[in-house]
Amino acid sequence: MATDIRATLRFADISAQKARLVADMVRGKPVIEAANTLKFTTKKAARLMEKLLGSAVANAEENFGVSRDNLVIHQIAADEGPTRKWRRFGARGRFKPLLRRSSHLTIVLRERE
């Protein structure tokens, strides 16, 4: 039975749609390869995922005694968080709604079989 090692970042200031683009790039890869991919990706979500992946690896090494060389990203998800609704005033006394979206990011690691 493989142990799931997880790390979660809640209320990240990025839309789930943008975060999923980065999540799809590293899903299923070994941890070291995924870390290199995230390091050289020029997106805000990549910085957030990189820190979250580091946290998940630290959890694996500290709590489960698993080496980072044997870890694979089993699941990675970017779910929608709450949306803050702001308003910007427009012409003729109207106002334009601004939706500030947030997301919840989750990474689940497993030991390579």
C-alpha cells in the first residue's frame, strides 16, 4: 500500500484556470524533474507550485523518511477558492464588476514503485 504524502496551499491569489495550466505540465513526473520544470517556467502559478512541491518533499523526508529521488507527483489539483467581488466605476454612472479569483492548490506525492 503506497502512502500518500500531501501538501496544500489554500486561498492562493491566482485563478484556478491559470494554475491548472502549470499543474498539467508536471502531473505524473518525478519530483526532481518537476522541480526543474517549475523553476524555469515564467508564470506566477509556477512559483506557488514550486514552493508547495518543496513543502510536500519536506513532509515526505521528515515525516515518512522517503528520499526525494523516489518520489513521483501522483496527483496535483487546482480547485476554485472564493471569489472577491470588487467594482470599478465606468461611464454614465455605471460600474463594472471585477472578480478577484482565488484557488486551493493540492499536491499528492507517492513513492515510485
